Amino acid sequence: MILALALLASVHGSLDFIEDDYPKALAVARAQHKPVFVDFWATWCHSCLSMQRFVLADPGMKPVANDVVWLAIETETEKNKPVVEKYPLDGWPTFLLIDPANEKILGRFLGSGSVQEIRGFVEDGVRAMHGASNDPAWIAQREGDAARNQGDFRGAAGAYGRAVSLSQADDPQRPERLNLYMAALRRLQDRATCVRTGVAEARGMPATAVGADFMAALFDCAEHDPKARELAMGRLREILDAKDAALAADDRSDALANLSEMYDATSRHEKAAAAMRERAAVLEKAAAAAPDATMASTFDAHRTETYLYLKEPQKAEQLLAEREKQMPGDYNPPARLARVYFEEKKLPEAEAAVGRALDEMPKSQRRVGILELKRKILAAEGKPTAGVLREQLDTLRTLPSTQRKPKQEAELEQKLAAAQKE
């Protein structure tokens, strides 16, 4: 974790981030009468690392460098448990703007964005905090953010829907409001409204990560609407092909993975494989251009997934074995390597790698998943799994309340009871 903090401190460019200290950031923000910009991130989150290393570190962020107090919250760190519980997340990364006077959310940005989108998000939040914004769309968005924070997804969907309808067509925040609206609709499983909104708005979405995410949401909602799915796939391909697309390598990689899944879901495997080969080329080029191993590792998760999909596990094995040597103390390379070995049925090597990863990991949501991988490895070797299941349960019960999953805990309890009888 010390390594992770050191790496984070080195990649934020001109932005002066406070690391993992919400009370300090609040105090500074109150003294300076500025909003707090919070970057909720995790070391395993490739999009988080891409945003930190290529967007937040971009010189284009300098105009707003002094407009907010910048705070990075690593969501797996035990000391950050209270703030993670206070502001529930729908995904990583999540960016919040918070009014330090009352700790209410001024704005929520989910997922990746371009420099222009994040800079505009900050500028609008600053105006809102200082009362310079009487924009009804922004007020409705704040209502949606507050409802989401309380777990009221119906209220959030209603408010985000109003924010969209009240937004001017050229409002730079309108696309992100649409994504927030779609996310709330998906949580409500309101597929009809999700599809109707998606079809109406798809052609107007920008050639950015926000636009690409919108097409993925539309495709997901349109499970029983072939025409809407075709629209989502076609628009996503158009975004990828746009000459002026504001897509970082990680954004393009995400979009290609989504496109590949869409093709596979509609029985077009040759196109799916072609999209993944295109993805591999994008990632390899970005990694080769990175100035050091740390920056190149931004793309390791996607490269691993891609090589496994293309049935080229040896490439993933070579990449991750070398990365583990380059980045000792980082659990991600051995965790990914364990998965590759498991796929290759190299079970002793997989067990050793997953053990090295767990030795470096905190008690976190990610640890639960890596323990599940260890359970599968041990089961494949014919070894007892009760101890791993018990540790999974213990880890789950220490997570922030917003990350607890009663259904998952119940399933693990059943598996543990069965394993103890064996």
C-alpha cells in the first residue's frame, strides 16, 4: 500500500492531491472556501490509473488546479472506510465534488472522462458552491446525487431525468447526466425507460468515453430489443472510428472490449475476435510508449484479459512474470498471473502466485475475489477449501456497509458448511 501511495503521488501532474485524509481535505477546503474534488480509486482499477496518469496529470487541467481541494481516496485502505461508507459508489473510478460546509455532493462523475469533461465538471461545481449557478439542470442533478447517496434509486432516476430534460442541448455536462440517469435506471431494472432514452439520445452522444459507456448501457438494457442493440453497436463503432474521438488508450480499450462482448452476444464471433485483436494492438502500442514500468502497468489488466480471450496465455504469462519483478510489493501482477496459470491448468504455479498476491493485499472487496480464485485453485488440486471460505466470510464482514452483500455472505456460509462436512 505504501508503494501504491508513492506511485499515486508521482502521477497527478500539476494537481496537488491530499492522499487518504478526508478530514484534512475538509478542513483545508473550509479555510479556503473551495469544494473538495474526491477521486475514489483502487490499485486494481485500470480506468482509475488511466485517469490519474493520463487525464488528471494532463496540462489541460492546470486552469482548474487551484479551484478545488484535490483529494484521492484509495477505497481499499482501512482508514478510508468511513468516507467510503459515507459516499457509496456505483463503480470505479467515481469523482465527487463536495461542499465542505455541509458535506453535500455538488456533483458526481462516474467512470472515465476526457480532460475537457473533467475540467468542465470542476468548473460547474465551483459555480454551484458559490451560488453563481442557478441552472435548474444542475440543481436537479444535485438532487439526484443526494438521492443516490441515500440509496434511493427511484428518486435518483427521477431527479437525473429532470436534469437531462432541463439541460440545454449544448450543455457539456448533459452527456454525463445521461449516463447517471441510465445507471439509476439500470439499478431499478427499468429496461423500458432505459431503452427509450438510449435510442432517443444515442446519435447525439459525443465521441468520448462518456459516449462509449452510454452505448454499453443501452445494449445491456436492450436485451429483448434487437434494433436497439444494433443501434448501440453501430454507434459504438462510429465513436471508435471518429477521427476527433477524445479517447485515451484505456478508454478505447474499454470500448473495444464492450464491442467484442456485443458481437459475441449477437453470434458474431469473428467480429468479436477482430475487435479484441484491435484492442491488443492499441494496448501494446500504449504500453510501448510508456516511460516506465509503472505507467506501462496501467494496461496490464486489459492486456491480460485480451490475451486470454485470444487464447494466447503465454503472452500474458510473460508480461505478468516480468511485471512482478519490476514492481515488487504490488499485488496486482501475481494476482493476474495466478489467474493465467489457472487458465493454463498450471495449478502449483497458480497456488504459489495467488499466495504471493494475498500476502500483499489488505482486507478489501478485491481480496474477496482473489480468495475465490484461490478456492478454485485448491478445489482443482483436490485440496481442502474450508479455510479459504472462512477467510472470505471474515473479509466480507469487515467491508464498509455499502459494500456488504448479504446474498454473497449467505452463499459463502452454505459453501463453508458443505466444505466442513467433506
